[in-house]
Amino acid sequence: MDLQTPDPVRDELLKNNPAFRDMVHKHQNYEQRLTELASLTYPSDDEQLEESTLKKKKLMLKDEIYAMMHDFSVSH
């Protein structure tokens, strides 16, 4: 998720919605861990499984984040 590009809906939710803020923080943590795993030359089976699982969780979380943003923009 690109937090550098201005987005008034995202910024409003980050400021006023703790659940949204937690989801964005968790998404960033997943991204950071995936970067660490991608830098491994010879990842173990467990690390490969973790990478696959994190990619799925990150994508699901991204979908939830964008759904929240869409719902917010429609209701305001």
C-alpha cells in the first residue's frame, strides 16, 4: 500500500479510525517481513511457507483496507 501518495479518504481514516490504522500497520509489518524473506539466499521450507502465507494475508488485508476506504468515501 502506497502511503506516500496523498489520499484524503485514507488520511481521514488513519486519523480517526483505530481499526483502519491497525490494519494499515499490520499490512506494513507484512510487507517488511516479506522484504526480509525475499532477501534470503536459501530460505528454509518454513520460511518459504511463511512467505506464501504472508502474501495471502497481506492481499486479504489490502482488500479489507480498500473496502473500508470505498465504504467511507460512499458514505461521506
